Amino acid sequence: PSGGIGGGSGGDGGGGPDDDGSEPSGKGARGAAKGGKGRTFTGVAAAAVTTVLAVVVAGQVASGPQSGGKTQSRGGSESGGDTASRTDDGRAPARPAGSPAPVTYDAKMAALYPLDAKLRGSGAFRTVGGHDKAPGRGQLLRYRVDVERDLPLDGELFAEAVHKTLNDDRSWGHGGVRTFERVSSGHADFVITLASPGTTAMWCAKSGLDTTEDNVSCDSASTERVMINAYRWAQGAKTFGDDKMHSYRQMLINHEVGHRLGHNHEICSQQGALAPVMMQQTKFLSTDGATCRPNAWPFPKG
């Protein structure tokens, strides 16, 4: 993710068997009437075999193909398609076709969502309505949440995530140093903005920051906006993997707000340690031969 105040740029059928030519049971019965006991026995045996084969074929047809199925196209509709497509970084589809949409907050935060890595939105924003009181003590900071219009993501989920993340004791209010209040009108100390990659790049450029190389986020320090790249919010990064999307989103919020609070980028200083939240974790987890573990918090526990 990109830097802000004092920070630099950083910002995935078989069918039944062939017909064997057996004579239908009705014809076998008629043949028995004409040909005597021997033919009667033969006709009955043939009928029995034909009946068994018919049951087997019917069962296999009913069970359907044993392999294959729909795959999810990551770049567009969530309803699935005939072929699987992948994002530029080669990650898996957002959600298997036909699976139910997540319902709870935790499930939504753990899910991946389709979004074009090169999307450029309208550039117009809507403010997420409502008000979330500051739950803590210390310095009071007011913020607003804006979401780019027509962005195919849940703006209310984003606003909820920002408030819960910033007011977690592991975040920047740790120990009662500060607390965060979400407003939708009036004065705001900064505006956390969820925007398409193209619009994110435009706003970050206003502060001399280039987010296009790795499709990252930034704190546009010369403006009021802390920019969260919607592609990263929707798809995450290889460094965290698909199974840590909730944590990755918390890291995005804490990292970029950290810049707004005056924190610069940091590096991994010890092999196997938790990465500093101000490390550019979207890009890498290793520096100077040391590899850290993904981390979402300025003050992690344990």
C-alpha cells in the first residue's frame, strides 16, 4: 500500500454403456410361443438379461456424469460459466458457482468478490449514511466513509469493517490513546474511500503517489482521502492468500490510516516474526533475507 503523511509509495462426463443389441423382452416371448420349450427357456433368459441391462443403464443415466461441472468466472458474474478465469495474479475464482452468498459479517469479510483489476469507475462518490459513535477514550478522530458510485461492492460492509477495525484495541486506539467516530455529515478529519483501481490511481497521483504498478492503495496526504483500492479489497493479495481475506482487509485499513496518523513504512527485521502493519504486505513479506508472517494490527496480541 502507498504512503501518506511522511510515507512513500507503497501503497482460481461419462454417460451409460453403449447398446449391446439384445433383443427386447417382448420379441423373446413371441419367439418362445413359436419354437417350443428350448426357445422358451432361451427367450426367458434373454429377457432377464435385457431387464438387468436396462436397469443398469437407467441408473447410470440418472446419476449423471461423474466428473466436470461449472466453474466461476472471476472477472464478472457470480453465477458461474463454462470455463474458469483467473485474475492477473493467478488466484482462484471468487466463489464456486452455485454456492450461497455469505450472510454474516465474518462470512462476508472472509469471502472474495469479482472485480476487474483494470476497472475505472465514474469518479463520483456516495457517502455511506448513518453514524457510529466512538466507543473508546483519548483523542477523538472523526472520519467519513465514501464509496465510488456503481462499484459492485457492499459499501455498508466496508463502513462496518472500518469502524470495527479502527476501534479494535489492537488498532491505533490501543491503550486508550485515541478513538474513532464515523460521521456522514459535518466535519471529518479524513475520508476513507473505497474506489476502483483507476479512480484510486487518480486520487493518489494528486499526492505524487503511483499505485498502478502493483495495483495498491494509498493515503493521499495532500487531500482528505485515504484511498482503499477496491480490487485489493475484493481480491486480496498472494501474501495473505484466499484464506486470510478478513485479516487482509483489516491490514489495508490499519496500514493506510497509519500513514494518515504519520507512520512511515517498516520492514521485516526478524525471521518468522509478525510483519509490522506498516510493512508493504500487499507486495511482499520478506526484506533483507528475513521473512515475516502476515499481520493486520499495529498492536497484535500473542
